[in-house]
Amino acid sequence: QQARIGVIGLAVMGSNLARNLARHGHPVALYNRSVAKTKSLVADHGDEGTFVPAETPEEFVASLERPRRMVIMVKAGGPTDAVIEQFAALLEPGDVIIDGGNAHFADTRRREAALRERGLHFVGVGISGGEEGALNGPSIMPGGSAEAYASLAPMLTDIAAQVDGDACVAHIGPDGAGHFVKMVHNGIEYADMQLIAEAYDLLRHAAGLTPAQIAEVFRGWNQGRLSSYLVEITTEVLSHVDADTGKPFVDVVQDQAEQKGTGRWTVQVALDLGVPVSGIAEATFARSLSGDATVRAAARGLAGPQHTESAGKGAEGIVEDIEQALYASKIVAYAQGFQQIRAGGEEYGWPIDLGAVAAIWRGGCIIRAEFLDRIRAAFDTEPTLPTLLSSPHFAEALAGAQDGWRRVIASATARGIPVPGFGAALSYYDSIRANQLPANLIQGQRDYFGAHTYRRTDRDGVYHTRWGQDRGEYRDS
Ligand code: NDP
């Protein structure tokens, strides 16, 4: 029996992906370094489709139809390099190696270039949706050559999440484009989670609601424009009660957020590209800050506001304002993420269709949300839209939400409740729409201490003022 595709690495992600492929009628070759995982997959799920188990890499490669297609789902980093090397040595020109792990896009670019020299296709694929998605339909973001994608597309289309009859998969662009977009997806996920957490904090400490009541607020919001997977699971987490203590689950969980690093990658890359993804950065820093027990213990006694009376609105008004702040901040966070994808595309020569990215994030992935339909529509209507915020739909939404958004931030500030995500989003909004930013002063300072020159508002050219001498101005170029 020849297999159409193979999966290497049968831990939770690899075995679920293999089962998803098999369930859709694609015979799947299986290989795992330790044979036990291969055997238990076949023993537990062998009846779900056609599996061709192999005990050695040679046996695995021999069982694949040509061109050979194999998905590597092993630990990211060194193990992925080792497995690529092990299998590439057994392949022939035209064969396709797919890396479905959480690789950094720079590694994917390096691997793709090296394998291309050897005549092999390397497709770095961002896969979102965790274990459940891998089994039942993830959002799939493939990079690599168009030729390699064409040979994979029918299978990827079958196993991807489906929304309104569309599969959540699209060829993102060459080499590392898929993993780049997956990275930004995770960065947006950090921002979205932080914004939801701030909304919860305000509902609890400004509106005075209990976790169970807040769960109901989120349940209601999930019926509206905020409808999304993250809001849905927030409802579940907030309504959960700890079996041991009978307390709300959130009250027995330590307030120290952990991270695996994809948010950090997004911010690091954004700094290099010069793209202000302040929402993602604040969310990443907020996790780091929450985990810094030493600093937090030392700072606990610092003075807070004296008066913390309400901002003059009843609880209901505050709840409405928080919804506005959450929605507006979320628009900004996504706009920033899409801006980063565009900047990455320009830097690395990837012609990324932003509307298509929004479309494949509508299902399967963690940030799946109804409003991605709106984002897709905005980019489909105007692919060169300079910022999502200026699209008529979102400009109007922000105009409608801004009063509540501002009130929430003012009220949070007065009460001493931190809102780094909401605040960064509003500052971004106010900055990009400003007629005049104080960058003129910064240019003056730079020219003063470093003769870095400046441009004038009234004529062309580059100028320097002789600050230390007669303060005369001369034209530099
Ligand atoms: P792990 O990341 O825990 O990796 C375990 C697998 O890697 C096992 O099959 C193991 O083989 C294999 N492996 C590790 N080192 C080597 C090596 N040197 N040589 C050969 N095989 C090796 O598995 P997961 O299923 O959790 O994740 C797989 C990939 O998917 C990772 O890159 C991960 O980051 C990514 N991932 C993505 C998620 C998503 O939502 N997209 C969610 C979770 C993970 P053995 O059994 O022999 O030890």
C-alpha cells in the first residue's frame, strides 16, 4: 500500500493531523522515533482510515507515492533540523518536506533555501487550533513554493476548518511566509486575550460584578460583534467553580501568566521591521510583569489613588462602555497585526493577500471571530488600504465606540486599575489620526545633540541649526 502523504512525529499534534488526513480518505504513512507511539496510534485509531506504519525512515520513505510528501510534527528547533536532515538524505528531487511545527519564520527561510539547493521543496506551514484543531479542522497557513502548495492543496483543503463552505487554508507566499503569518496570529492572540482580561478586571473592580455575573456579560457579548472563540471560552472559564473550595475558578488560579514565546517573537520582529504593534507588545509585557513576583511584592505598598468613587455612571453604563473599549481596542490590535504582515511581506518579498489571511482565520484557529469577516471585506474591497482603521466600516465603529472607550480608560486611571492594552490601543488611534505629533520636537532635540538634521514644513531640503554657535541654519542637502 502506497501512502499519499506521511506524518513524522506522532505526539498529540502529529497523531491528530494523521487521523484527520486518514478520516478524509488520504492513506497516511506513519513514523515516530520511538515505535511505541506509531503502534498505539494504529491500535487505537487504525479503523479511522488507511494508515501505513513504518518502523524505520527508509521503510517510511519507501511507502510514499511520488513526489513524496511528508509532514514533520516534532519539537521545534534542533529536533526539527535533525529530522529534516535525516529524511532529506533519503529523498529525491521534487519531493516535499512540510514542517507543521511552530518554527520561527527565519528558520523556515533558512531550511527552505538549503533544501531548494538540493532540489527538494520545503513548505513551512503554520497550523493553528491546537490538538482539537489538528484533529477536526485547523486554520492552515502554508508557505513555500506555489508548485509544492499545488501538490498539497487538495489534502490541506480537506483537513482544514470549513467556514461558509470555504476551507481555512490559503497559500500565504514563498518560504517563511506561512510561519510569519502564524507568528503574527499568535501575537494578535496575546493582544486579544489581554484586552479580554482587562475587560474582566474592569467588570470586576469598576462595575463590581462577580465572576459568575461577568460570565453572563461575556455570554451576551458573544451574541454580538465581539462573537469569537476567545470570548466564548472566557465565559466558560469565568463560570467554572473550583470543586475543592467552591470558589470561582479564577479566584484559585495564580495571577502570573506564562508564555511559550510566539508573542515575544512577534514583538521582536516588529521592532526590526519598525511596525508599531503596541497592543501585542503591551500584552507580552503584561504577561512578563504579572510573572515578576519579586518586583510585584516590592511594589505592592506603592501609593494608589485616594478617591475611587465611580466615574458617575451606573454599573450598566460602565458595562456598555467596557464593551465599546474592548471592541475598539480589538480593532486596533488586529489592525496592527495586519500592518506587521504587510511590512513582513514587503521586507521579504511575499505578495500576501491580507483579505485571504483574514478569511482563513475565521475558523479553526484561536482568534477565530465573526469580525474577521469584516476585516476580509475591508481588504478585499481595498487591498492597498493603508490601515484597517481607515476603512469605512471600522472608522465608523471606532467613531461610535470612542466616547465609551475614553471614559473607561479615564475611569480605570482614576481608580488605579491598569489598562495597558486599552490604553495603548487608544494612544495608537489618537496618534495615527493626529494632525500634528510632537515628533517635530524630537527632531529638534536630535539635531541639537547629534547634528542629525531635520526637514522643514515650508520648504524642501535637509537642514541643521548650529546650536552651539550662532544658531544660524544651513541647508545640509
Ligand atoms: P512535541 O513538541 O512535544 O514533540 C514530541 C514529538 O517530537 C515526538 O514525536 C518526539 O518523538 C519527537 N521528537 C523530539 N525530538 C526528536 C528528535 N530529536 N528526533 C526525532 N523525533 C523527535 O509534540 P507536539 O505534538 O506537542 O507538537 C509538535 C509540533 O507542533 C511542535 O513544533 C509544536 O510546537 C507544534 N504545536 C503546535 C500547536 C498548535 O496549536 N499549532 C500546539 C501544540 C504544538 P518521541 O516520541 O520519539 O520522543
